[in-house]
Amino acid sequence: MAFMPTDTADHADAPRRDAADLAPEGVPADRGDSLESPRQRVLRVAFVPGAMPEKWFRRYRERTGLALTSFSADDPVLEVAAGRADMALARDPREDDALHRIRLYDEAAGIAVEKEHVLSLLKDGDVVDRADLSGETVLLDASGGDTGPADPGAVREMLQVVATGAGVLLAPRPLLRALNARGTTHREIAPADGTRPTTLWLTWPKSGDDELTQELAGIVRGRREGSRRSALTAGESPQKRLSAREKTLAKQARRQADKGGAARGGAPGSKRGGKLAGPGGRGKSDARKPKRRR
């Protein structure tokens, strides 16, 4: 089966499963939202080993006040298709017109070697050169996105062979860190010429779009709290945030009003020769360049 320091993954949620997870094989799992509004159900997210999604999950809970359950799966897209999850954090999922996809970040390539291998003497921050693999037996190379998504199951099994000293294994560094196979160690390795790195994506069915999925999608895109584009705050009237300058002008206006005088220079919030910036200061784009995680 199957966007630098990061927060730990949501392992605390991993053992927890909804009743839908226990549906007999061949019977569609009930999402539990047929009679409930999106705000009444719990968003379920499956994530591939090596993903670090807790910071996004934490922001979702804090902003919405709603629950979110998550669990690790070798093929999170399959969990969505089976009805056991609403969204998936997947490594290089195939393109599908029925699915939304948001690119999150690229992953560094890694090499796993036996504990006593000479490469284990390198410091954790050092990057292995591909030329150093000359004469090595490469048991499996799943370090690039061009060969398809790295199969955590295959990597997990082959790491047992690496521990015997029979050869080395190449895979996404975050995946090697998550599996943490006994008897092996791993280091970052330079990408092969002409290959693209593995990439983590957030994906979910277009047919399953609702306020909850759109809220998490906005969070992973970097949307700020209180944004008017927030699906869960649409229709509400969030309190207007004033800049420091606007607060100062408002205080001056109140003082002048208390003295019975009119505020000079026009209405509060105006200034001769220019216009004040709108609430929130400078406008910043939500778009962010994908980052690589080690």
C-alpha cells in the first residue's frame, strides 16, 4: 500500500477509530452526516507515515472549537475511498478528476543503512553525495516522485534486510524517520539528477466538500484566523480588527468628543494627504511556496 523542524504527528489520535471504521467489508461506511449538518459531525483525516500534520489539526480545533480525529495509514487515499476518512494527507497521490488536491511541501530524500555502516559516522545534518553510493547494493530506491509514491509497506519490509548489512535503501527522509527501523540509521541524500522530490498533498473528494473540509483546506493554505474566506465564519460578523494607528486616532477622537470639540482633519480614521491602510495592515497573499521537509 501506498506545506526544518516540525511538530510531531498526531499519534495520540492514531488508535481512535469511528464506528464507521468497523463496517463489514463490502458495506459502505456511514459517514454519519446524512442527518447531521457539517458542524455536527467530526472531521476524519488519514495521513501517510512521515507526515507532520499536528500543527494544522491543532489550528483547526482552536479556530472552530470542533473535534478532529486522525490516524496513520500506508494508503490514506484508500481510507477515503473506503469511507473511513474524509480527507487524506498523501504522498504523491495520482491525479483524479473526482478529487481536490492541495500541494503542501516537498520532502528531502534519505538513505537508510545498517547501524555499523560507514555512512552512519556522518553527522545528522550532513548530506550524502550520490557518488558515495558507488559499489553499494541499493535494495530499493523510492526517493523520487518520478517512480510513483513510496510504498511504506515495502520500505518497512526492506528495512529489515538493510539491518542485516545486505545493502542500502533510498526513500523519503520523513518516512525513514517515522518508521525508525531497529538496527538501521538514516541520513539525507542529495537528489538524483533530473528527478523531482516526493511531495505531500492534501486531497479529498469533490463530492464530500463542505464547511469542515474547506476550513482545513484554508488552514493548510495559510489562511489567517478570522479571514472572511473562512467557511465556518461565512455569514457571521467577526469583530473588526483595527491597526495601531487606527486605535490611536479613535482614542484622539473620543477625547475631543469628550471635550465637546470636533475632531480636526475630518472624520476619525482619516488623514490629510493619504489614506489609512485597511484592517490588518498590508495585504499578504495566502499563497506560499512549498517547503521541503527533512
